[in-house]
Amino acid sequence: MRAFAVSFQSVVLPCAALLLTSCGSDEMPAEGGENAGFLRVSSEVQAAERPVAQPAQQAADPASDTLPVAKEPTPHVADAAQTDDAAVEARALAALDAGDCASAARQLSSALMGEFAKPVQDRARIARVAGALRRAQAGHRWSAKGVWPSFETKVQSGDSLIAIRKRVLAAHPDMLLCTGQIARVNALKSATAIRPEDVLRIPTDRAAVIVDLSAMWVLYTLGGEVAEAWEVGVGKDGSDTKAGLYSIGLKQQNPMWTPVGREPVPFGDPTNPLGTRWLAWHSDGRSTSLGFHGTNDPSGIGRQVSEGCIRMRNEDVEVLFEILPQGAEVRVQP
């Protein structure tokens, strides 16, 4: 496609304020809405972490007959880790207060990833860091003035976001993108809030999701950087959510629930547990009974309550629905 010019943003600007069961059966609902379309992206960019200077160790004096003076007891490893965690958060918040949203977002993203890598996660810290990350990303990944990989396209007469997406797909078949991403990064109030000659930024980093079952949190990443994070409910004992790699299949608004061996339950019925959105998971190209969905009972968030699906608050799954394209990778880790 040659309908638009390519230019990458490289100026850091101040932060914007924050605007911001059997779960399914093998019979999957049909995709609906303009976000059904998708593109595929190949590049992944991960932010480099700053090396942390290690304290020098005191060397023994081979010429001395005296035993070295005993040092103060070394703090417990966990205490030292907590101190490091606090320092990372303090640096990130200082960057955020200084208006450097990109630096703050990268540090907070790394902090979340690091917390998930621990044998035992601090859920209170995860919630705290995720809240700060949301503030940082409002001025970085979710701002048209942020510093992230993209190119620009000019809106043509008669254009819609669907038409723009299709045009980009024709020129860049390796990309992965949905119209909701275009709308959010350009702060569009609606899918129709575009006019001829408007210039839109098109994000090129690949979207993916990490589901951490022990922490019971979901991370939405762009190019390996966490851009959103939500607490979720996971499979209960005996119906555990299966770890592994999946991809996003069909997406549906106001989904009907189709329990195995029972009549379908329409959206709005109080016994329908799927909430307002459904995002199906595929495995090896085949549909599964698993997916992301909303809930009719928010008390299940942060608990092992589902039949294997990932339960989200309705307001959270509605955001995920808009910004996660079909074909995006879902990595479920224990």
C-alpha cells in the first residue's frame, strides 16, 4: 500500500491523565462487530533493562595473620528482594512524576514480569504496580504522542477504521492489528470519529497475552512490554485451566452460553455466566471450550472458580475485546 507515508515518533512528551461453568462448548459463537478483522505483525521490541551495580566484595588480605573482622549479618534474601522491589517502584514513580511515561512504563512492565517469575507472588504488589502502569501507559502506549513503533496513514474520503485496516493488511500482510487498537492509540471517541485528511498512527508491535494462573492475573503486551494488566478468576480444582499456548479465535459481544448437554442460555439470562464478551481460544488451529469472558458474579475474580475459562470483570474484558486481535498469542503459565 502506498496510500500513507511512514514516520516513527521519537519525542517524549508529558503524560496524559488517566482516562480511563462450563465456560463454553465446542459450539463457538460467530464473530461480530468491526473488531472481527485482524492483521499480523512480525516485529517484537523488548525494552532493555538497566544493569544494577553489584556491591564489591571485601577481599581477604593474604599477608595478614589476623582473621577478618566479622561483618554485620547479611539481610535475609527476601528482605533484600523487597528492598530492590521498592527501589524499582520508587524510580518508576519518579519518572512518572517527571513526565517520562515511556521510562516509567518500561520499568513497571519489567517489575510485573519479575513478580510473576517469583515462586510466590506478592498479589498486593502486583495490584499496586498494575495501577501505576495504567497511569504510565496512558501517556505512552495509549497516547498518539507516545514513543512506540508505528507508521502514519491519512484518512481518505469515505474511509472507516475497517477500510483503513483492510488497506494496511493489503500492504503489510504480516501485521496483526484490530480496529480497536487504532481507535485507542489515537484517542478516538468512537469508530466513526474520523474525517478525511486526519492522520492516524498505526501501531506495529505485536499484541499478545500472558495468563499467570498462580497470580491470577492477565498481562496484555505490545512488543513484549506490558500495556495493560487485570486480575482474573481461573479454573477451580478438578477443572484447572490448562497451561500452554493458545491463540484468539472467535470474538462475540453479548454472548450466548452453550453448556454441554443443555439448552443454550441467552445473553441477559441471570444463569448465563459469560458476561458481556467472549474471546475463544484455539489450540493448534482448532477451537477449544476455553476462552476469556466476563462474569455475572464479580466475586469470583481473584479466585479459582471457573470450569477452566478465564473470568474477567465485564469492564475489563470489554477493553481486552477491543484491543486484542484474532490470531494473537495467549500464553498460559502455571
